[in-house]
Amino acid sequence: MNFAVAQTDYPNKPITLVVGFSPGSSIDLVARTYAKSITNKLKVPVIVENKAGAGGNIAAEWVAKSKADGYTFLVVANSIAISPASYVNHNFDVKKDLAAIAYMGIGPLILKVNKDLKINSVKELVNYAKDHPGKLNYGSSGEGGTPHMATILFEQTANIKMTHIPYKGGGEALAALMGGQVDVLINPLLGDIKSERISSLAITGSNRSPLSPDIPTFKESGYDFNIGVYYGIMGPKGVPVKLVETVNQIFNDALSDAELIEILTNKSGIVTQKMSPNEFQEYLNKDIELWKKVVAKTKAGG
């Protein structure tokens, strides 16, 4: 696609990508990688703005209420689908006030523990947690974020209970794991698997990651737990259809950028993929229903 003729006057000013989590998180890495690629191609600045807090809902509300002119977008992960079930007092509606624009990709989650625990497998972790209910604590990028809810789903899968310690972002949660302030962290593959302070016990996905071939999958470890962390772009409801199609094409075209592939796929294990706006919306709707079930089970004491 020739960006210059996609729409004669678009874009003619900076585009803002709003991220609901702090710098250092995987979603921030994805956003900044795409922003750099698209800036280079469009010759118009693509700016990443972090509005962390409330499991990404502060950023989501900001974008939902922004002008639907194609210059403000929300970078989303699983947390946008978790949000309707986890937060009842919303000032916006994910389905009514936001619209899917483009899918970016999906990466595995890794279960990591601080090495001081001397736990070397998922089975050992589960057995310890069952023998000591609530004693193990786990970090996350915040209430309702993907690491938090993925860990809840893992607790349900393994029938264990741990104590949640939320942080403001993935970078802080990882630092807490390395420093021993938390015992466990389920988070995206961020190149820290070989740390001297961390043991990586299992990874999601059908097969082992080529970036971490020594780490078994959860399935190999005996657990039916296979949640990936995906990323995409949404905008405020009302962006003109033609403009949505143009922006979707811009993000899809970025997938051929060699530097983006190196950073996201070769170094971070994120599998990029093209989707139409409608395909991504259907994907999100299915995920919303999944997390409603997980949260309902949590509230029921499961």
C-alpha cells in the first residue's frame, strides 16, 4: 500500500498511541516498536503516551472520550477484555465506546519464581502452594491486568491460592520478583529468562518457544493452561470506516518492518498477525466472555 495515497490528507499531524501501563511493560515495548516503525514510514510522529492505572482503564476511558478523528488510539492487551468483568463502575463501555482497529500479535506467558524458593518445576510450586495456602505471593502489573488475571486462572487450574501484590507496571513487578519482594510472576517473555535471580518453570503455547527451548510448556508440565498475551489497537467509537481501514492497513504494513520483527518476534517471542477490524472485534468479544467466566468463578470462591 502507498501511504501517500491512502487518504490524501491523513495523517497531517502527530498520532498518539495511549498505553494504560507504565514504561517497561510488554505492552509499552510493543507500542513503542510500532510507533517507531510507523513514524519512519509515514514521516509523521507517532507518539506513545503512558496513562497507567486501574488495570488500563484510565487510558481506555481517556481514548473512549477522545475525538474520533483517527489521531488518538488505545494500545490494548488482554486487560481490555478482562475489564468488563473486573470493574463494575466504569465511566465507559468497552463494546459501546471503543472499536477494534488492528491486531498486532500474541506472545507467550512464562511462570517465573525467585530462585531463593528452590522450586524447580510447576508441580513443586503447586505442591508447595497446596501445603502452604496463601503463603506464596505473586506480583502483577496491576489489578485486572493480564498477569494478574492469568495468575488467577492458573490458581483455578491448579486449585491453589496465592497472595496478590499489584504494582504499577510490568517492569516494577519484574524488579520485585528479582529482588525477592514477591515469589512468583506470570508475565510475558521479556528476555529475562536467564536471570541469576529467576527460575522460569513453564511457558504457554502449543510448543516450546525457540527463544527459551529449555522451558517446558504448561501442557508438558501436566497443566491445561494456555493463555497468551495479545496486543492490538482500538479507537473511540465513530472513527469513519474508511479511516479505520486506512489505519488497519498502516499497522498491518508495519509487520514487514525488519526492525519490528527483530525486536518483537526474534527477541520477545511475539507472533505478529494481520486481522481486519471486524476479525479483531470478534476476537475481543470472545475473550470478554472467557474472562467473565473466570471472574464469576473467582467471586463464587472458585
